[in-house]
Amino acid sequence: MGILFKALIGALVVVLIGVLAKTRNYYIAGLVPLFPTFALIAHYIVGNERSIAALKTTLIFGMWAVLPYLVYLISLYFLLNSLRLSLALAAAVLCWIAAAWLLITLWGWWQGR
């Protein structure tokens, strides 16, 4: 039942983005993915299955995790000047992956010291 509920939430978010994208205020569709829908789920699960200290560590990592998203947005903004939308999106995702990999690597090193 829990996984079905999570899938329903995800589907509702996608529908909301689609509806907002068609309105006069289409740019608000860019705010919806930043609503902490999945973060709420992750924090609830970590908070219930691990310690509060583990949840706090997850929260700190989440604060740093904004950086790969920022890399994605900045790279997409500039890539749109020279690439088709689909290629720019794919390249921006690769930038996000590289930034996320770097973040995870540095986090692991920092936690291991």
C-alpha cells in the first residue's frame, strides 16, 4: 500500500506540472518539482528507520544536494543557446550526474575522515 501511495503522489505532481505549464504563469511549473514531496517521504523513512542523528546527517547532505540541481539549471540555461532542446536536456542531465557524483565522492571522503 505504501508504494502505491508514493506512486500516486508522484503522478499527481506530474499532472500539476503539466497543468501549470499551460497557464499564464507557466514558470511556476519550475517551482513544483522543488516542493519537498519526495524529501518528506525520505525524511519520514530515515527518521523512522534510523536515528535522529542519521536524519540530521541526511538533512545536511540534502542541503548540499541543491548544488547538482543548480549545476543542471545553469548548464541547461547556457546549453539552450547552442543545442536542440532534447540534446540540451540530456547534456544538462549529464552535468547533474557529474556534479552529483562529485558531491557523493566528496561527502564520502569528508565523512570518512
